[in-house]
Amino acid sequence: MNARALVIGSALGFAASAFALSRSAVAERPAADARVPYYDTRDFTPRWSPVSHRVASFSFIDQNDRIFGDRDLEGKIHVASFIFTSCPAICPTLVGRLKPVQDAMRGAKDVTMVSFSVTPMTDTPSVLAEFGALRGIDPSVWHLLTGDPREIERVMKDSYFANDDRTLGDPGGDRLLHSEKVLLVDRDRRLRGIYNGTSAFEMERLIEDIDALRKEK
């Protein structure tokens, strides 16, 4: 066998092996499983079949001074994040990274975005409205919410698992837990994705996962 034939034969053998490995990897996951995983624990272990955990009921006030709650999310995919208007570091980056998500979802009636203030005592509806206007946040797509601090903390910790045991170290106690996490939630209020909101790549992945969820029946 000449050298050319040996090289071709080796390449074909490698390709066949790689194909067999990829087929094996796919076979490990049943065909009926979801493309986008489910999450139901604080450590965000992915599950490949539906889970019972749901985002709990809530009712807050948005930047338009209107009541906004879980009923407004019925039948919709939503993206959740946690911010505060006086945040000097993480929040400006996070909001900037989420802007392409807003642009991609504009006109999609089945997708909405929700940001909960972690300083609800100072982030009044008017303050949130000004914050949103300065940053190009479209209130028809992206809702900025404020309300009872205890309720926001409950939703953040128990529904979205967004806290990571860090605090802002404020001795006055006027700030809740803070996180750069962005959560993707499906039409049935099940957690389907977790992303670093300061990463442009992660936001691209979020848009892809939203598209995948929109195709789910």
C-alpha cells in the first residue's frame, strides 16, 4: 500500500470512528428529550425531562406604574434578571448585554423580559421609567418591576434560584441579594436556562434557546 492510500485509509478510519462516537453520544439521550434542559434545584443540575418546579405567583409594579404579575406571563416565555438603578458595575453591563435580546424579541407576542429591582425601596416606578428610557428599554417588551422587598427576595431565592449567597454588604439593609444571573423560563413557568448576563456569548446562547423554546409544542 502506497503512502497516499495509507493516509486516505487512516483519514476514513478516523472519520468513521468519530461518527460512531457521535452516534453513541446521541444515543445516550432519548430522542424524545428536550433540546433545552429543565432545572429544579439551586445547583442548576440539568434535567432532560419535565420537572415540577415552577416560578411562583407574584404581583409587583412596573415602570409604567401598572400591576404586573405571573398572570401577565401566562402562555409566554420570559427572561428574568435582577438589577438596581444605582448599580455602578454589574447592572450597566448586564442591561447592555440584554439589549440585543430585547431587539431580537421585539414583535414576538409570546416572549417578554422582566427585571426585578433589588433596591425596591428607592427604585420607584418613576425611577425605573427614567432608568429604562435612558437605556433604550422598551416597556412593551421589557418590564422593570418594584414592590415589597420580602416578596422580591422570595421570588428571587425560591422561584428563580438567582441568589448565590452573596450580599452587597450594605449595613443599612436596603439592598437585597444581587446576581448577574439571567434566567430563561418557558410557557409553563419552568426554569429552562441560566446564563451569565455580563457575557455577550451567553446572551447569544440565550437568544438561540428562546428560539428553541418557541418551537416547542
